[in-house]
Amino acid sequence: MTVQQDMQKATAAAKSALGTYDNFALSTQDQSAKQMFQEMSSDMQRHVAQLNSRLNYLESNNGLNSTQG
């Protein structure tokens, strides 16, 4: 498995976690829990953006980073 494939899997997992946090924030009536999940969602949005940035880099430099990165 290449680094690019690993990054794709990591990005998908982060997006899944983001969706889960958003759902938790929407479904709870506990304001403290809602705030916690909203903060976790915000953090995960940043993580997804960073992973996407790295994945885009790997895709544009495929020959250089297909097996290491």
C-alpha cells in the first residue's frame, strides 16, 4: 500500500469522524455536550483540510511520493 492510499484512508476516516461529531452536536440537548462536539467538529475540519492538502501534494507529485512520504 502506498502513502497516497494511506492518506486517502486517513482522510476518509477523518471525514467520517467529522460527520459523527456533527450528528452528536445536533442530536444532544445537553448544551455542554453540544459545545464539546462542535469544538471537536471544528478541530476535525482542520484535520480534514490538512489531510486533503497533503493528499493533493502527493497526487501532484505521484512519482516522487507513491511509496514514501
